[in-house]
Amino acid sequence: MPAIIHQFLSREDNFAVLVHDLQTGATAAIDAPEAAPIMTVLKQRGWRLTDILVTHRHLDHVEGILPLKEMYGCKVTAGNKAASEIPGLDMQVREGDTVKVGNLAFGVWETPGHCYDHISFTLPRSSAVFVGDTLFTMGCGRIFDSTAEALHRSLKRLGTLPDETTVYCGHEYTLSNARFALTVDPENRQLKTRAAEVEQIRAAGELTQPSTIGLEKATNPYLRVDTPAIQRALGMEGADPVAITAELRKRKNSF
Ligand code: ZN
Ligand code: FE
């Protein structure tokens, strides 16, 4: 039985995601940007929080952990490399581990790039992946204490998931990402269509999530670093994909 997945806005532009197992009633939050909105949704749905799965240690992903833990006594799981900086941590996981939430089985992928100790959670039976700040709709997270090489490898790996996989990311940055993507991939028709849709969605005050791996492969420049048109737009024809990734991210930082 697939999970019920509910994604909603929290703080300014963070996403909270709840994943509910119908069979057992177990419910996981993917990251905890802020406790109050998560509690509100749990109450509305009549769900009890059993787990928090943490993608990375940045404050806007962990600040809600302790109040949620106090309220529900839920179990907190995070990557072993980030362990010392996760409040209320109960379980450390690493590449290849499986995290059980009721009958749901999440896979753990190490996806460095935004930070060196970032992890993502796959949920193959629901055809979903929770990528935190590694991959954003039409973009990716800024590189802090990691490298363009690691980022490229992580994004490429996420791109190996089936096209229909639903992608749940950590922030609503789609509009800015779409506008930037148009500057480096101007001939991409699917991108133009999607960017226009995103302008409308945001103008109406709605959210652009979630995305799919197939859609990202067609419109996200960081998953298209091998595309000649993008390389041309950057003046880097035939350049190494890592160099393209670094250049794209650098340009976006000052966009
Ligand atoms: Zn972050
Ligand atoms: Fe973040």
C-alpha cells in the first residue's frame, strides 16, 4: 500500500513533508523546519508523529525537532556524519541503510553537494524521493562545505531514479530557478513552457511542488550539463560536467 504524502510550506520558503503509513498509522516528518505548522497538519489529519527523518543539519531543517519530540516522543533519524549537530538524535544511518517507519521502508542515499553530510531518503514502493536541499525544482542547493564534483555526482545519481519518481525538495525556490534556467538553456522548449506555468502558479500564490525526476531531467540545467546548448550558452563547449556544474552554480549565486 503506498504512503500518503503531504507537503506544505513552513517558515518563509521551507517545505515540511509528512509521510503517513495507512497500514500501521506511523507518520514521519522529513525534516522539521518549524514545529507549529507540522503539529497543525498532524492534528487536522488525525495523525500521530512517530519519526523525524533529517536530510541535513542546517537550522531551517532541524529547528522544529525538539518541540516535536517533546510532544510526540518520536524517533529522530539522521546521517551519521551529521550526528553531533542533530538535536534529539536517536538513530544514525549511512549509505545503503533502510529506515522503517511502520511498514514503509526508506532507503538512505548519501547525496553531498549542498553540504558534505547531506542524505536523501528514497521510498521506492511509493515511487518517491526526499532530497532536502540537494536538488530543487529546476535548480540545486548552494554549495557550502562540499564540492561541485560531489554535487554533480549526487544529482547524476538522483537522475538514475525512474522518470515517474516524485521529487520532494526542501524549498520553494522554483521561480528564481526557472528564471535562471532560461538564461543558460534558452532553446529548451519544455523549460520555456514550464517556466511560464511556474510564473502563473506563483502569481496565484500557489506552490510549484512536487516535481518528478523525468521533468527535472528535461528542465533542470544541473541535470543537463551534458547538453550542447547549455555548454554553448556558458561558452564552455565540451567542458567537463563538473566544471559546468560549478559554473552554473556560480552564476546562479549572483543571479
Ligand atoms: Zn540547507
Ligand atoms: Fe534549507
